[in-house]
Amino acid sequence: MTDTSRLTELDDFSIELPSWAFGNAGTRFKVFGSPGVPRDPFEKISDAAEVNRLTGLAPRVSLHIPWDRVEDWQGLVAHAKNEGVRIGAINSNLFQDDDYRLGSLCHPDEKVRAKAIRHHGECIEVMRATGSTDLKLWLPDGTNYPGQDSIRARQDRLADSLAQIYGLLDEDQRLLLEYKLFEPAFYHMDIPDWGTSFVHCVELGERATVVLDTGHHAPGTNIEFIVAMLLRARRLGAFDFNSRFYADDDLMVGAADPFQLFRILHEIVQQDGHRPSSGINFMLDQCHNIEPKVEGQLRSVLNVEEALAKALIVDQEALREAQRSGDVLAANGILMDAYRTDVRGALADRREQRGLPRDPVAAYRDSGYFERVSAERVGGTQASWGA
Ligand code: PSV
Ligand code: MN
């Protein structure tokens, strides 16, 4: 008999949605337009709020600067509040300015580095205006050719730039530092892995923590091991959830490998990382290139909820006993039992008890939301990756 008592721990769990998931996206080959796509950050927030209304799981929206710059920040905060959500992490952008051809925070020219640091000053101002506490920094810097620049000198410039940005933060604000194995640079990235991010965070101070984007590793990397290590060191600040087959595909989390998502969340539960007190921001970082975006986000949120529910029903006592006694196959079997358990009914019951639709995807399809915004949102320029 499965013990579902720990599912109440989902009550305090939340997932943050990225504003850019609601805009058009694509590849370097084509960005497809879709009906009903938001034209501005206000409409992006309304779409995110729809996901939250149906799931009760997604009360925050990450913004990206400059894509989500508005004249009236207080108006945006009030709109979010009115929609039942609030502003989450503020993401900086170091990859779309011509000056950044040779990098940003690591650029050989001090003037370009100063510009990139100033951009974070603006992001911190946005944080103050919106009540956000998380500055999220993904560094696209690196080189394409051996010898192009000094790897060591770039690290020194990076440490200096990061220290200046960290110094701009208020006491209640923190820096989330993301790593990525490759792309847009192809010979080396300046923050390619969790070790590099970790080293910089430790140098910076306690309010600097690592962001783990599930799409930013070499194939075959044991991501749950990294999760366990960062949790142990108390430096796991956030996730960027998505799924991948080949590279940084940014597909719906849990689509390619739901078992990997479960394994990651099992390590999270082992160290109480799912509880709000851990401070981990569970964010999505996804793009919906060909599928409808609100439903893509909806399904993603539900995938994370389902994987976490399975991790919560693992028979911890039996698992520890099997591990202590060296019963390798029993231990593995206990984990697999939880993974194979169908928790969808239990989660639907929980939703019903909390006044939410049992099946949020069906409720969304029946709601007419997509048809309504498709009819309303005509004219203007649809939001898109890069705008
Ligand atoms: C680029 O790989 C990326 O997906 C990073 O993961 C950032 O988090 C995101 O774009 C938005 O800047
Ligand atoms: Mn990311």
C-alpha cells in the first residue's frame, strides 16, 4: 500500500515560469508566429497567471531585461498582483549586443566589461522596483579558437566583474550564477560547468549560488549527482528545468526523460530541497517553438509536480534499511516502485480538495482562454526570443 501522506509537502512547493516561454521562439532556421502570443510583458504575465490559476503551483514569473523592460514598473507589479502572481527572478542579457562579440564580463576591453556591469546595475534597479530578490546571470562568454584569448586572464576578469556586480546587490538580494557547457562559444565557455560556477560563488560570498539548467550538460552527465553535491555545499540556488535530446533544446521538462526528472527530485527530497526553507528557486527555462505556449507551460508544471510526488512517496525507511544492509537490488526496487506508481489520481484528488480543476489541461482546453486571447491580441508586435 503506497503511503501518500507526504504529498501534503506539495502544498508549499512552487515553480517559477519564464516570461519568454510565452513569446514566439524557434531555432536559427525559423521562428514561427502563433495566434494569441503576448505583445508585451503585461500579456505575458496574464498567460503565466492562467497557468497558476489552473494548477496553484506557479505563483511567480521571471523577467528578462531588456526584453521585458516597461515604463511603469509599479503598473506591472500591480497587474501581476491583480492576476494573482508576482515577479520572480530578473534575468540579465549579455548575448544580444554587438559590443559583446568577444564577450561581456570577460571581454578584453575594460569599457565593454564596464557596460556589462552597468547592465546589471539596471537589473538590480528593476529588482528594487518589483520586489524581486534574485538576479540571475547566464554568461554566454567564451572563445571559439584555441589561442583566441587567455583562458586564465578571462577568469580573472570574470571574478572582478562578478565581484563588482555582487557589491551592487542589497542585503536581501542574491546572485544566481548559471553554467553552460557550450554555445554560443564552441572552444571554451567561461562558465562551462557547476565547478566553475561554484568556485566563483564561494569567492563572492554566501548570497551567490549556482543555477542548474538541466539542458546545459554533456550527454550522459549524472545531473542528480551534481544536485546532491550542490545541496550538500548549500550552493544550489535554482533550477532551470527543461528537457533535451541533443543540446540546449529547451523542450518541456519531463518530456525527454521523466525518469531523470524523478531521479533529480529524489535527491532534492533526500536533502529537503523541495521545502521553501531551502531557498531553491525551481524555475522553468523553456521555449515552445511549435506547440501552444500556455499549454506547454501547463504540462511542464504538472510534469514537475508528478515527478516530485513520486519522489515524496519513496519508502524512505525501507530504502535506508536496504542501503544499510547492502541489498542493492531491493534498494533499486524501492526507488523503481515509487517511480512506477501512478500518482495522477492522488494529485487530481488534491487539486479538487483545493478548489482546482482535477485535470488542468482539459480545463484549459475547455476554458476558451486560447480562443479569447487569439481574438483579442491582434495588431502590435508579438513577443519573441530577442524582443
Ligand atoms: C541560454 O542557454 C539560456 O537558455 C540560458 O539558460 C538562460 O537562462 C536563458 O537562455 C535566458 O537568458
Ligand atoms: Mn537557463
